[in-house]
Amino acid sequence: MQYRNYGKTGYQVSAFGMGCMRLPRIVQGDEAQVDREKAYEMIRYAADHGVTYFDTAYGYHNKTSEEVLGEALEGGRREKVKIATKQPFGIMEDLSTGGGKTILENARRNLENTLKKLRTSYIDMYLIHNIQKSTWDDIKKNKIIEEYEKFRAEGMIKGIGFSYHGQFPTFKDVLEFYSWDMCQIQQNFVDVEKEATAEGIHLAGKKGCALVIMEPLRGGLLAAPPVQVKAIYDEYPVKRPAVEWAFRHVLDYPEVSTILSGVSTLEQLKENLEIFSKPDAVPGCLSADEKQILARVKTKYDSLASIPCTACEYCLPCPQGVNIPGVFARYNDGAMFGSFEPPRRSYMFMTRGKQDASFCAACGACEKKCPQHIGIIKELKTAHEALKGWVE
Ligand code: SF4
Ligand code: SF4
């Protein structure tokens, strides 16, 4: 296993970080739960084979991921690894759940629950989960970071970080506002210039902030390329599985501390560990020719998108709250990568947020504003049919 510096914390972590949001599941009808025996086996296998970084969150797997991770690591492994977990501002704000009368009391109560579920007395890295442009001002106003500092002073957490899914300007604001110990962002070779972007990676590195990458395989979509993409990989003299190409794109950045992979089977885990243990799985691992291959693969993927939405957001806001570009992005993911399963899961979260295509009332307001002249109402229906039905 390759190891890398974890920002200014002074310690190193495994370049492979085990993400605990796609653990093996048992689905029965409309219910799904973690297959605990399989999950324990995978987590313990990882911890016993050099993985020292585990990532979870309060909400993953219907709030059971932390518990499963804690149970798996209990009995000697917990002390050998670093655990990162996250609390979203949304659940701090939700005062209806009992146990807290204020946002800060809620935040503390939720952390106490997390510690119990993880069967530990401290969290190595505690994140504000998914900071967004729309929540950032409230996070500052409610002094959430100051409360995290109290948690740290009391020994409940060791480091303070955040995860982020929005655009670069807000990422820069958040990063520069505070001396964070770490930040967690999405990066993969198809989305180099989306979300926090490569510039965000360099900025975090300059600040000495540990950088954790999520979605290096785009929710697993980059693991099984369609034939048109596979043909490009096959041209290269060195033969590698598609997952290795995708991992090498993020391994190439010297600023990256650890790369999260949300493995769902022991076989996937073993394949990932092999890749991250190669002597050349290090910063600067991509040659100019290899970067060319990845650029061509990205162009090919882009050409497979079926709805020409540019995410300009001119069609927003929708009076019914439909996240039109979000729906189209998920549908295009399914079309581009040849599998609707990962986007279905992410669409389920849009449904929970009442932003999915089923809320469209066909008022037509959005279609008049779309510079791409997309038949939005019709395309939303098509996308909904393809994306609905994930249970968790
Ligand atoms: S047509 Fe549907 S998606 Fe478009 S603005 Fe009206 S309700 Fe929203
Ligand atoms: S206006 Fe059209 S192109 Fe822009 S986000 Fe909306 S649907 Fe996509």
C-alpha cells in the first residue's frame, strides 16, 4: 500500500481510503439494509491489508454506516486506523428530532450519537458534510466551526474538515475562510473542471489542507466502459483495467492525501488494493501519452450524453422545485456510462429533497428560457422513468 502525508496533521494515511457509503446490501421489497457480515469482512480485510483511512457519514445507509464501521473495527483495529465522518448542517438545523433545543445542542447530540455508533471516544477527522453555497452563510452565522473547535478541545474530535460538491468560487470562499485540517471534494478525469476543479486541488495543497478525493470512479460508472471507450484504452501498449486508469488520474496529483473508493464487494476491494500497492501508484504517475489517452476517453464519454444540457441553470428556479439540470445530469450519466444504477441512487436523494422530475407540473416556464431549446417536459418524463425506483 502506498501512503501519503495527510496535510498539516503530521501523519500519513493509506492512499486508498475505504468509503463506507456503498457497502454490500440486502434488498427485500422496498427495504434495503447493509449486509453486515459481508461488510464486516470487507472492512476487516481492508484494515488488515494496510488501509488506514475509513470514511463514513451520519446519514450513509440510512444512518447505519457508522454503526457497521464501529462494529467491524472494534476489538483492536480501531486504534490502528483513522476514521473520518460527517454531520450535515441540515440535521443540526432539524430541531424536531428531540435531544436538542438549539442548532449547537443538536450538533453536539448528533456527534455524541456518532461516537456511540462508532464505538470510539474520538473521531480523527470530523467534517461539516456537503457545505453548499445556500448553507455556507448559515454555517458561519450559527458558529458551527467554533462549536467543532469546542468538540476538538474536549477531545471528541481530532481534526476539522468539510466536504463539498458545489462550484469553485464557493469552494474557494470556504477554503480560505478557516484553517481547515482537511477538505473532501469530487474529482475524476471526466469531471476535471467541474465542482472544485483541479484549481481547487492546487489551492488546498498550497494551504496545507489534507485533500481527500471522492467519486474517483464517478460512483463506479468509470469501471465498466462502453465498447467505444474500451477501444481507446486498448490502443495503449500497457494494458490496465478501466478502474486503474481512473485511479491513476487522481493518484497523479501530489496534493492528494487519500482517494476514497466506495467498494461493494470483497473482489472490488482486493482489485483496488492491488492498484494502490503498485510501486508506481505515486504522484506524477501519468505520462504525457497516458494523459492524452484519458483526454480522448473523456471526449468520447462526453459525446455519449443524450440531453444537450449545459447546466447553465437559466431554466431555474422551477416553481415546483424541480432540479432540472440535476435530473438531466443523472440521466446523461446513465446514457454515457451505460448503467443507470449509480445515478438511480443519487436520484433517490433528489426525490427525498422533492426535486425530482415527478414534481413537474408541465407549466412550460422553463422551456421558454432554455438556450439549448430542450423539450424539458418530455425529457424530464423520460429521465424519471429511467431513474426512479432505487430503494435504500
Ligand atoms: S415545466 Fe415542469 S420543470 Fe419546467 S418550470 Fe414548469 S414545473 Fe418546473
Ligand atoms: S436552461 Fe436548458 S441547458 Fe440550461 S440548465 Fe436548463 S435545461 Fe439545461
